[in-house]
Amino acid sequence: MNVGSNILNNFLHENLTDLKAKGLYNTIEPMESANGPIISIGGKKLINLSSNNYLGLATDSRLVDAAINAIQTYGVGAGAVRTINGTLDLHVKLEEKLAAFKHTEAAIAYQSGFNCNMAAISAVMDKDDAILSDELNHASIIDGCRLSKAKIIPFKHADIEDLRAKAKAAKESGLYKKIMVITDGVFSMDGDIAKLPEIVEVAREFDLITYVDDAHGSGVTGKGAGTVKHFGLSDQIDFQIGTLSKAIGVIGGYVAGRKELIDWLKVRSRPFLFSTALTPGDVAAATKAIEILMSSTELHDKLWENGNYLKRGLKSLGFNIGDSETPITPCVIGDEQLTQEFSKKLYQEGVYAKAIVFPTVARGTGRVRNMPTAAHTTDILDQALAIYEKVGKEMGILQ
Ligand code: PMP
């Protein structure tokens, strides 16, 4: 056996031991089922309230058929990066559909949402620039900002006055060639929606580039078209980012925007140039999902109906469900350990809902994050609510 570097071995051992001692080492339990409303883990059936498969499209037979047909025609891999010979007509069709879906001139697809943020921010911003970033933005935005080498200026979450003051200071300093403002469209831990009209106003005042990552909004807000559409701002936002991995049910990420922006990303964004293209099956399935979303709001409506049903149920039991404006339903417990314990008990009783604690959310605001989907039935949600009531009472969280 290759024993490798002692320095590395010591580093790994010490740090893993430390994480385990602090109870921060996350173990992963594989599912033996699809990621639907009921999942199976280690032979145990559980009500699933943890996935981002918002519309249930990950298991939709129309997407499955589209993927199978594409695989039969094109095979399982694209075979190269997009700029060598990995671009299939399927990729072009997907990008045309995405542009239509987001009401923009053009779009470009990437291999994941994470990849997309790494790609897009660093293709436009550099060390002479500054980025105003909401403090609760997703990790991939933070990493994309870091990669760009631009000065990162965080602003308080959804605080427009703080954003305006920092934009003014950055502009008046004369230090930066370009200044960008970046926000999630929907914040995934609390379910709140970014104040885009106010952000756009600040952007106009100080000539900021606007960048909205709507990973959790596409398919969910704006009757399915996303948060930018929800506010009627499709012609006001420079970068509309989305993923194909959440409501769309597959995998991938994209930027939708003006044609010249997309042309630039095609020649300058590194994951497009240096990482193999999305597979034919994924592309065909994602295209089918966009077609479904553009032709009907049925799944969107069902998602909201289920979200409201779960929220009403938890609230009437006496739980604190925060101020979510979307179907994302936090159940705020507070204390970190109590939250972990609560989530564990829910699991034992048959509900899979993950505890989210510090540092993902602020200390003392530990919560179990619930995500009903369009595929959940009222009966399943009722079963989940009965388990919530039982565990809540047993643990003294409910009276
Ligand atoms: N952006 C945001 C706001 C996200 O929440 C996520 C996923 N959690 C991503 C990007 C990354 O997307 P993907 O899973 O498609 O890589």
C-alpha cells in the first residue's frame, strides 16, 4: 500500500478527528430509491421533505423518455468541450429555450449551477473591479467572486440602505473600473425573495452590473419563470443565473442575458472552454422540463398549494415557520443541539427533514428545512404533520 505523505496524513487525521469530536462530521446515507416524496434509506421508508426537486420533474416520465431517446441517438457523453466538438444541436436547442424562458436575447449552459457562477463572474470581473455581494449569497457565488480577484464588498442581507451606502463609497473611491451587485433571487434557507426592484434602482444610480442567481426561484416564483420575471425586470438584469438541477430536475446551470454577454462567455468562461459539455440525456431532459414549464403552470400551482398547506399545518400546531415568501418552509427550533435532536427524532418517526444550523445559518436560529414538492400528496403531508406534532410534543417544543 502507498502510505503517501506524512504531512498530508497528519493533516487529514487531525482535522477529521477534530470534526468528529465536535459532532460536525457529516455522514451521508445513500438512498435506494428515486428522490421523490417517499424515499428509502437502509430499507426504511421516509417522507422526503429535503429535496430541491421542487416540481417533481426529476422522476417525470416525460423527462425520462426525452433522456432515453437522446441517449439512444447521441450516446451517453458529449465527447468533448463545447468549443472543440462537444456542442450538439441539443445544446443549442436548450440554450434557445432557456433564452425564451428567461425573456433574454441569448443563454449559455454550463455543467452545473456551481460551475456557472465560477465561470460567469470571473469571465467579466477582475482585480480592478469590485463586487457588492449579499452576505447570505450561496457558496458558489462567494467562490466565483474570489476566483475573479475583484474586491469583495459584502452588504447586510437584503439591506438596501447598506447596499446603497457601499455602492456610493465604492463608486466615489474611484478605485474600481467596474462594480457588480450580486444576489440570490430566492434565499434557500429562509425562503425570502431578494428586493430586486430596489436593487435595480441602486444599480441605475451607481451604474452597477446586476447579477441574480435564481437557482431556487426558477420554476417557483414568477409563475415558474423566476424572480426576475416575478418583478417584471427581465430587461433590467444583466446576468440571470439559474440551475437545471432544482425545479428543472436534472443537472446543469445557465446564464441568460444579452447576446454580446453570452458571446463573451462563450469565448472567455473557462468551464465552457475547458470542461466537457453536458451529456445528451441531461440536455434533452432539461429541454423537456423547460418546455413543460413554458406550456403550463400546473406543477408550479401544485407546489405552492402544497407549500401553503404545510405552512398552515405547522403554524397551527404552534411551530415558528419564519417569514418565508416561497414554498421553502423552515421550522425554526433555535438551539443547535435541540434542532439536530429534533431532526433525528423526525427521522426515526419517518420524516426526512434536515437540520440546518450554524454556520449555515446564524447562531441560535437552527431550523429544520422543509421542502414539499409538487409531487407530494395531501395525504403524505398530513402524515408528516402528524409526526411533527408527535415529536414536537414529546420533546417539549410544542405545548
Ligand atoms: N446557486 C445557488 C443559489 C444554489 O443554491 C446552488 C445549489 N445549492 C447553486 C448555485 C449550485 O447549483 P448546482 O447544484 O446546480 O451546482
